[in-house]
Amino acid sequence: MNPLPVYSLMPIELVRGSMSTVWDADGNSYLDLYGGHAVISIGHAHPAYVQAIAAQAERLGFYSNSVRIRIQEEFAERLGIVSGYDTYRLFLCNSGAEANENALKLASFVTGRSRIVAFDKAFHGRTSLAVATTDNPKIVAPVNRTDNVTFVPLNDIEAVRAELDRGDVAAVIVEGIQGVGGIRMADDDFLVALDTECRKHGAMLILDEIQSGCGRTGRYFAHQHAGIRPPLVTVAKGIGNGFPIGGVLVSPDIDVWDGMLGTTFGGNHLACAAAMSVIDVMESDDLMQRAAENGAVLANMLRDVPGVTDVRGRGLMIGMDIDHGAAAVRTSLVQDHRILTGNASNPKTIRLLPALNVSREELDRFVQALSSTLTLETT
């Protein structure tokens, strides 16, 4: 039996990692500037992360949510403090798709409504409601197609208002920064207006911070740059640094009753130990500030590279466009320079989602390699 392919594969097998460096089965080292879809936030095999998981595994690796899990309570408290959402409650699950799925269900439960507004180029996951709100017909199965989801242009508040005026919208879901869509930014003014309109019309605003959260943009959540505080925020990926964990931050204004949401593995002992270690390292090494500073430096350097036509993003969530296409450039970066980067739905876009403690020297190495690659591509 062979595993089914999930994504198009790079021609390497990775077997080991340390911080922003990974090694393949032949012993070759690579600079990882993608982190497996924005998952690696504090670096591969960070000593504090490894120690935390190992120590917890020696005590108790798992029990379900049928008993009290004190480390889950401790993690929820720590996450509330570091994110600035200490008055919110936390529902823990295993992935970003599950987080969005449960946030959408929760919005429908609370409002009693059934319709959802999402945005063009959005990606929210591959489970039932999450994929229904993802703007990619290729991955939406017939069973997931629904008339209850309407897609509107990003940053078009009038289009959103027209849908909200119908009075049947349970939720509007938007990414802090669109990742798969190509690092497309929701304008700060748009997010402020979106929050205002949702509250006015009794709809729940859901901020999907699965790629853009965990300090990646220089604030804990990307939407915090706009100064809004939505009732539902979803998290995953970077909060576990590779250990599967996701969550929904739920406003204290939302009345959650027993049995509405459930999970077996969500918030288990190992997942919470991993996530606690991520917060420890983020705080001790001031990684949000480093992400903001190094991201700004990297973006400015990229704007000076001939052949790069656009640079977007915040902090260490950067998208850059290559006029003649990104695929060949990404291949050359892997084969000739041993640097891993990400793609996007836009074939011209390269995504950069490195660990938040990537060094300035490593970023310089990438810019030099990119400049060399683009020079060869255009000659």
C-alpha cells in the first residue's frame, strides 16, 4: 500500500532539522524559508520544544477531554496573555481546518442563521464547511457545495454590506492575510469597517489567523494591526511548531453551552506541552519583534532585486511576484542553492514563511541566491 499524494512533491526527502536548516536523506543541508506551510515558528527541533514534549510523554502522553487536563488550562491562560485575548475562552482541536469548521458552526448555533460570506482567493481548509468557504472549486466535492456560502471581492465593503443587509448571514470569515491566495492583504480600514458592519447586522466576524498568527506579522495576530477585536479567532500551524494543534478563541459575549462542540484529541497533553514551549521561546527570544524587524529588512531587500515585480506582506509573511513565473525560480532555488520556498494559487508568487528566529545572515543568503537565479533566468 502506498500513501496517496497530497501536494506536488519537491524531489527531496527530509530526515532531520535544526532551527532553519533541514537535511535530506543524502546528508545535504537546505535553508528552510517555508516551514512546511508556516508551521515551524521557533525552528526545527528547538531544544526547549523537544524537551517539553519528551518530559510530558514521560508523565502522560494522552487522555481525552473526559477528564480535567490542567496543562490545557495553563496553555489557554498563557495564550490569552501573549495574544491579548485573556478574557476569551478557548476551544482546542487538532488543525486549522477543524478550527474554522467549529468557528463556523458556532456562529450558526449562536445566530440561528445559515449563510456565510467569504472572499475571493480564500483558503480555510478541506473539511466540510471550511472547504465550502474556500475559493477553489477543484477541491470542493459535490457533497460540500452549498448555496449558503457567498464569495465577494476582498476589500470591497460595499459587497459585504449588500450581503449583510439580507439579514440571514451567520458569519463573515476572512484571513488575517491570505496565504494560499498569494499573501493578499485585507486593508486595515476594510477590517475596521468589516468588524463594524458585522456587529451592526448581528453576524459573527471570524478571523482566520492560521497562517498569519503566532507572531508572524510582528503582532500576535495580523488583524491586531487594524485594532479590531473580533468575536471569533482561529489559530493553528505555528502555535504547535509541528505538533498538530488548533483552536478557536471565543468572545466572552458568546454563550457556549455543553455539547455544542466536542473533540477527542484536541488540547491533549502532548499538544499543549508543545504549544507552551512555543510561547516560552517566543517570549524569551522576543520573536514577535524580531519577525517585524527582519521581515521589514527582507521586504526592502527584495524590492531591490531585478525581476521581482511586487512584494507584499507583514513581518515574516511575505509574498513576492516574479513576472515570468515562480515555478522555475523555486526549482532553481532548491536544486542550485538548496533553499526551500513556497508557492501560491498565483503562479507568479513565491511565499516566504520562515521560522520567526531565522537569522539576518540566512535572509541575506536567500536574497543573494534569488538575485543570482533571476539573473540567469533573464539572460
